[in-house]
Amino acid sequence: MTMKLLGKNMRGIAVAAWFVLLLFPLAALGAEPVPAAFEEAKAAIEQARMAGAEKNAPDDLAQAKSWLAEAEKQHAESQSILSRTMKLVKSNEAAVREILYLASMAKVKAQIAEAKSRKFLAAAELKDARKDLADFRTSLEVMKKTQAEAEAAKAVKAKADAERKALEESRQKAAALEAQKKKELEEAQKKTAEAKLEAERLALQKQKEAAEAKAREAQSAADKQKMEAMQKKMAALERENAMRDDAAKIPHAAVKSADGEIVITVLAINVLTPKNEVSPAGRAVLDQVGAFLKKYAAGSRVTVRGYTDSVGKAAANQALSEKRATEVREYLVLNQNIPSASVAVEGLGPANPVASNATEAGRALNRRVEIVVPTGR
């Protein structure tokens, strides 16, 4: 709309310039109308230039400058002619009018250039304004969107903060509950451990008491066994002493005790005849031996050992020693009722001499019979 009005104004300005030149004579224009027209044209050109016509309306501005240059050229020529032919007033007036027309056209072209430049600038400004408006609207939309996003983010943050706060509160409650449960568990475990230790202590105490009681019982049993063993030993010793004392009462008998045995030794000459049969004196001796065995050897195994001196052959001495032992055994079995199974016989010949066989007295001591009776010790 503004551009259309500017175009109409420019055409009006051109028509007005022609109208002024046609209606008013040169005298009415003043004393020096041409220089004034030139100044107006120059001012219009400068105004157009300042309005950006060199860039936005270069053709129109160039035409304005061209019109002005032509007007100035003709004015210079008319001044030269006027000075030479002052009489040609009518022709001079036509030249002036032509110059004024050219100057007016220069002014008009300059104004057109200015108007076009201003129109271009206005269009550019309008374009920039529209762009700025579009940018503003875009920025506004972006701001609205950003604000909406910020509000949404704020809401999300508020929700997240609330959830985080709730989570932290839940965590703290859970931690407190866990700590409480842990404390209760530790206390329960402590009580359980203490109870276990107390039970173990009581069990150990009971075991100790039982062990001590058992030890006392064992000691008592050991002491009892020891006492019984000592009593048995004392009894056996007393029995052995009694056996030795009673055996010592047997006439013509020598008694010794060793290794839990009582050995009653009688010389062959005191109980046997030269034929190795029990003599009447020997019966008295063996009767007391039988009484001794009945008293002390019941249930025991008695051994009768026969010996000889070293004179003669070994076989003969062996047989003779066995015969002497057998004669004594048979007398004890037959006349003293000593069980035959409890009396054994051994013939040892000249073994284990108790004296030297170099003399008769020594040989007499070696010819003997031993009745070996266990003491039970």
C-alpha cells in the first residue's frame, strides 16, 4: 500500500514540474531560478544517496545524476550564448525552461530513487520485521515449550525429590529396623552363646564331678584291690609261714621256701630201705607228709622228685631216681588218700646236687626225695 502511494506521488511530482514551467514565465521564477533548481536537484540526489539509492535504486539515481549533468551542461552553454546575443530573449527563455525541466527531472529522478530506496528499505525492514516476528513467535513457542518442559522437569524433579525423600525415609526406617533386628539378634545370639557356655560349663562340671567320683570309685576299687591283694599276699605269706612252720615239724625233713613253693626234702636213707621201699621209720615221716598235704595241698598239684648221687651209670641213676619218687607217691596215694591225679613224679638222677659227691656224707645228702608243694602266693 505504501509503495503504491509513493509511485503515484512521483508521477504527480513530474506533472507538477511541467505545469510550473509552462504556466510561469522566466521573469516570474526570480532572478536566478536555474541555480536554485540545481541546488534542489543536488539536494534530492544527496537525499536519495543517503537513503541508500546507490545500492537499492542505482539506475534511478544514475538517471537523476545524468539529468542534472545535462541541465548543468545546457545552462553553461546558455550563459555563453546569452552573453553574446542578449537580443534573443525568447530563445533564451526556451533554453532556461529546458534547463529547468532537466533540473526538475533530475530532482524527480532523485526523489524516485529515494522513494524506491526507501521502499526497498521499508520492504527489507518489513521482511526483517516479519522475520523478527517469526523469530519472536518461534522464540515464544520455544520459550513456551521450554517453560512447559521446565515446568514438567520441575514437576518431575519435585516428584523425584518426593520419591527420593520417601525412599530415604524408607531406607532410614529400614536401616533403623535392620539395626534393631541386628541388635535383637546379637542379644539373642549372646544369650544363646551364654546359655550354651553355661550348659557346657555345667556339663563339664558334671563330667568333672563324674570323673572325680569315678576316680574316687576307681581309687577306692584300686585301694580295695590293693588292699585285697595285700590281704591275699599277707594271707599267702602267713599261709606260707604256717606251711613252713608245719613242714619244719616233720621229722628228718629239711624245709625251704622259694618262688611260691615249699620244698620238703627227706633223705632216702630216712624213708627207704636199701631196696628203695618205704621203711617203717619212713612211714612215720611220710604219714606226717600226707597230713601236711591234706592240710595245705588240697586242689594243688604236688610234685615228687627223686635224686641219686653221681656214682654209677646215668641210666641206672635215672631209673633209681624215678623209683624213689614213685615209691613215695604210691605211699601217699595209698596210705594217706592223696588224689593220684594231684601228685606227679619226676626222676632227676644226680642233677642239682646239694653236696659234693666226693665223700660218702655228701653222696648221702644227694640221695634224696623232694616233695614240692605250691604255697599259692
